[in-house]
Amino acid sequence: MLKPLGERIVIKVIEDTEQTSGGIFIPDSAKEKPQKGEVVAVGLGKMNDKGEREPLDVKVGDIVLYAKYSGTDVKLDDTNYKILSIKDALAVIE
């Protein structure tokens, strides 16, 4: 498994369905890049000026929205992951 460093997180990309409600299949070239994922690992956080770690705003299991072209794509065991800086996580979906 991936263990992120510092203020980074690893998310499992949640792909949208490839078929519309009317039954039309959407080709890969016409699909939007996914912007939603489940947090599977978090780093220890950023060091502040006092030498203490600042905790991250997300935890393992959270579903987050992230910036469209952010992070690094990684594929392990046929699963798509993305390594992001915490600043690229825009919101937690509750």
C-alpha cells in the first residue's frame, strides 16, 4: 500500500458510471475526469514553526472532492489512486 509523506493524502478514485440513465454508453474520450475519491491513507501533516505536526482536515474513509488536474495518478492492482497535497482536497462529502 502507499504511505503518503507530510501533508499528502492518497485517495481511491471513484469513477462515475459509463452509462446514462437512458442507456447510452459514454466513451472514454467524452467523459469528464473524476474529481471524487475515498481517502485511503493520510500523511503525518505539516511541521509548524514550533516543530509540531499540524493534523490534516481529512481522515481515512472520508469521501473528498479534489481539484480537476491535481495530484499524481497511480495504478496498483487494477485500482486507480491519486496522491494529492492536502491543499488540493476541496471539500469532504458528508
